[in-house]
Amino acid sequence: MVSESLSSTEGSGGSSATAPLSTYTEKFNELFPHYLSFGMTEEQYWDKDCTLVAAYRKAEELRMNRRNQEMWLQGAYFYDALCRVSPILHAFAKKGAKPVPYLSEAYALTEKQVELRQEEHAKGVYDKGKKLMEGFMASHNKKFEGK
């Protein structure tokens, strides 16, 4: 670390103009609590590899982004739930009004989940069509058996 007392010619390339300097020690001491709040230990901050601070800063940014997404998703679920129950919440709701049922599954968040849901939906449509056709065939077969 740089000493807190610098001579007037130190660090200025030999020129006589002196600018007020913020020492590295002051800056490190100022940022120390910030990195402690990220979970960095005192030993890591002062004694270990200096690139650790960049990794901790990036990790904190990722943690904040993930938390923001979680909070947004929670808001989306809350909003969806309110919209589903809203038909019965206002004073002029018709007698017998019922809320829309809540979601049967969680939102699909990844592309893989979306594809899986689409495949399940397509399979459901296929199975429903297959049952209708089998019922249609069975009823027509009965008609022709009697003739």
C-alpha cells in the first residue's frame, strides 16, 4: 500500500505542481465495509488476490439481478391472482359471480419449460381428438352392425 504521507515530488513525475491526492489507503479503507457487506472476509480483502474484489462485485450484481427477477415474478403472480378474483371484488358484481380459478401450474420461465408445456398441450389435443374419433367410429360401427 502507498504510505499516507507522500512527498511533493512523489507520484507527480518530478513536476513541481502538487494536486490533492486521495491515497490508496484512504480509498481501500473507504471501500472495505462495502466489500464486507458482499460477504468478503477481512483476510480476502486485505491479504489475498486483488482480483477477488472484482469477482465479489460481479457476484453481488448477479445476486441483485436475480433478486429483482424473483420480486418481479412474485408481483406477476400477485397481479394474476388479483385479476382472477376481481370479478367478485367490486360492489356491483352479479349474484353468483365466481372468481377465475388460480393457475394449475407455475409459469414456464425457461425455453425448455415452454417447449415442454407446448408438447404437453399438443399431446392433450391429440389425445382428445383421438378419443372423439374412436367414439365416432364406435357409434358408426354399431349402426352398420345392425344392417
